[in-house]
Amino acid sequence: MEEQAIMTGLEKVFGEVFHDSVIQLKPDTIVSDVEGWDSFSHIRLVLAVERSFKIRFTTQEIQSWANVGDLCKTILTKTR
């Protein structure tokens, strides 16, 4: 899976979790850039991403993400 395909998939998941059908993500998108992204919605987001991409994250992976680009890179390594 390519990075652009992952970002497109993430935009769909983010849109569903945050009820925003026009959300546009960039690799440097951070928590404060997305309205409603708090600790509770982060858990829902992680679960939705895992379902969408049919993968599982470790706690260490989740804690290592500083932005959407880091999340994308983790997905990329798990879907190769």
C-alpha cells in the first residue's frame, strides 16, 4: 500500500470518527489541528484505523506518534 492511499484511507476514517466529511489531513497534522480530537476520541480513532486497515498497533507504536505522518508510516510498515 502506498502512502497516498493510506492518507486517503485515513481521511475517510478521521471523517467518520470526527463527523467531518471534508477533513483534509497532512503528514504534519497534530491533535490540536482537529476539532474534537481528545483522549477519548483518540481511542475511537485508533480502533477505527485498526479495523479499516486490518492491523493492530502496539501501545509503544501508539505512544510514538507525534502527528498523522507518524501514524501513516506505522500503517505503511504494517501493510507491506
